Amino acid sequence: MQPASRTPLRNALRRSLVLLAPLIVACAPSGPSSSVSQAEATAIADTLRGLVREAYDLSKGDVVARMMSLYPASGRVVSTTGGRITTSRDSLQLAITAFWEGVGQHMVQPTWTWGSMEVDVLSSGAAVMSAQYTVPHWTDVGRPHVIGGVWTTTWTRDASGWHIVHEHLSDLPRAVAERMETTMTPRDTSAAHRH
């Protein structure tokens, strides 16, 4: 037999769960928002994937400017990577510029390769995307090298279009990158050093 002091508490918990159940069901995500048709959700997802692929096409110039075009022109932008959080567009631009000048522009024949790009459309003006990417390339001495990870972004739409307002980058574990590097052929750089 249950102690008498526990019975009212259990009854109160049961009543609370009965009252909260409809709210929990209503708030549970179930694909695209009910206010967005499947066709609209598909079009939004395709638009976001296209914007990202265009911005990260390393065969084109103005890489930093194209990457920054994904963010709003002003206002708060939250970016988390490498154990740090920044909250301004200026800080984000400094980080992207540092990546490109310190690493990106020194990569030999890099190919930004997108894996799965999962998009959840929350409304006609908001969406979340998680995308896997790798960037196989060679170092300036001909060694295979791979960087990559998973990038999760929150997007909003305004009069100027879709923009990322919150992002988190998770780096590819080095052991995984090293396994990928073993499938790449080292490049002969001797011809480049001959005069």
C-alpha cells in the first residue's frame, strides 16, 4: 500500500500531465510548419542550399565577401566555433578573413564538398540547416590534407532575402580527416621548384 502522503502528490502530477499533454503535442516538431505548404518548404530548402553552395564555391573570387553575403548586413550574428562565441558581424568577418588568409588561400586545388544538407523549415521566414562538408586539398609541399565538419545554421528572411543569424561549427575529428587523406595521392611539387 502507498503511503497516504504520496497519493495527493501523484494525483496532482497526473492532473498536470493530462493538462500539459495537448501543449506538448502542439509544440512537438513534425516537419515543415503547418503554415507552410510542402511545396513552399521544398523551395525554401532548395534556396538555402543554393545560397550556401554559391558562397562556398572556391573556384570563384572574393571568397570572404561571398561567405559574408550569407549574413545580415548589420545587427547581431551569433557564431560558435572552437570553444568561442562571437555575437557581431565584425567579429565574424574577422574570423572568416583569418581563416581564408591563414589557411584557405594556401590550399592547393581545394574542393569544398557538401555532404548531407538537412533543412527544417520552421515558417515562411525561418529555417534551420545542418550541413556536412569536407575540403580535400594539398599543402604547398604536396601533402594531402582534409578539413571539414558539420555546420548548423539558423536562417531568417527579411526584405533583402535569407540570412544566417546563428551558427555553430563542429570540426571533423582529426583521425577521420587522416583516414580520408590516405585515399588521396601525394602531389609531385618538384616541377614547381625547378628554375
